[in-house]
Amino acid sequence: MSTPTLKIENLHVAIEGKEIVKGFNLEINGGEIHAVMGPNGTGKSTLASALMGHPKYEITEGTVLFEGQDLLEMEVDERARAGLFLAMQYPSEISGVTNADFLRTAINARREEGDEIPLMKFIKTLDKKMETLDMGEEFAQRYLNEGFSGGEKKRNEILQLMMLEPKLAVLDEIDSGLDIDALKVVAKGVNEMRSPHFGCLIITHYQRMLNYIKPDKVHVMMQGRIVKSGGPELAERLEAEGYDGLKKELGIEDETVNQEA
């Protein structure tokens, strides 16, 4: 099995003609967990959506290679089949489609015709993963995210991650709105995925998630690009000092916050 690598070089992304991501560079190798932190409006969620191919986000410059292939030339479904996964900040509700049906269809979409996952193997695997995430059996038959609390939606995103076993996951604000117990459960699921064949990019405002998922590298994003990188101690510094101290150190002036970024 190949080692997943995401290589982003000089990426620029615009929304309705306004540039949000401005020269973003990052490389993630298999087995690595990276965290991108930064204030609101710096382009973190724009980056996540652009990587998955959301049509609203226009790539104006730069390259993105996933396992050596041009990610930007792929359609959204091709990116997913290639092994890229996005856990969204605000997962959609889909009425009439159960979690179990959605997951089995998604798994089979990545397999060759005639090599669909056997039903009993799927059920046993699903039960095991739901147990890990403290999800009751009824979750399998509930409609996708319909009536779910914020914490249930986030657990469901991690359940999808664990069932689909992607090569690289982008977790966009997966800790948003979680209480400490839910946070620990979500982190447990991500940590169970750690392997040389799995890379992960965690996008977050806060250091607290990184107390439970230890990143290999931490990057600070401001003004649409990475302005500083380091180890886990960088996240701890930001938690203690906030972003203002780093802005002053780097000579970065405050910018207008774009809420969609």
C-alpha cells in the first residue's frame, strides 16, 4: 500500500472574486497528523472546501498533489474515491436515508463492481465502530444527521471516517460545540485511525482538541497563508497567549474578517 502524501504549493482560492487563501503551502506525509490553527476569517474552512472541490471556491493559482496526482483536476467524487475525506463543520441532514444505508453505499462506491462489502461483515464492523464512539445501535437506522445534536453530528462524521478508512482526512472544526466528554470520544475515534497509511489535517481555532489528538506539526494560518509552523508546543503557546502576541511578533496587522472563510 502506498504512503499518502498531500502537497499544496502556492495555493490561492477566491470566493466571488475575493481572494481568501493567498499562497498556502503544506505537505503531509502518511502517518502524520497536522493541525492548522488561526483566528476567524483567515481562510481555514475555505481551504478545506477547496480541497474537496466545492464549486463555490475558485482556485486561481497553485497546485495540489495527492499521492502524486493532480487533485485539482479531479471531480468531487473522484477525490473521495482516491481516498480524500472531509469532515464538515456543518454536516448536512438527509431525510429518508439511514446512516447504515449511506455508509454501505459509500463504501461500495469505492470498491470494484462485484467486490461489494458482504452484509454481515459490514454490520459487524459498523457495530464495533459505533461501540467505540459510544453510539447506540439505533444510530444505524436513524436518518443521516436528521434531528441530531451538534455532538451527535460530529460523532457521526468520525463514524464515517472510521468506516470509510480514507488515506487522508481533513477535519474542519470537528471540535466546534463539543463538550469535554464528546470531545474525548471524537478524539478516540481519530486516534484509532493512526497508521503509516493515514494522514490527517485538523483545522481548529482552539488547542483543546490537540490535548487529545497529538499533532506532529502545528501551523498558524493568518491572512490566507501559513505564517508560522512548529510542534505541539506552538498550540500551547497560542492557548496561553492568544493570536495577538504572534501577530505582533510577525508584524501582522489585523485584517477584515470574512465570516465565510
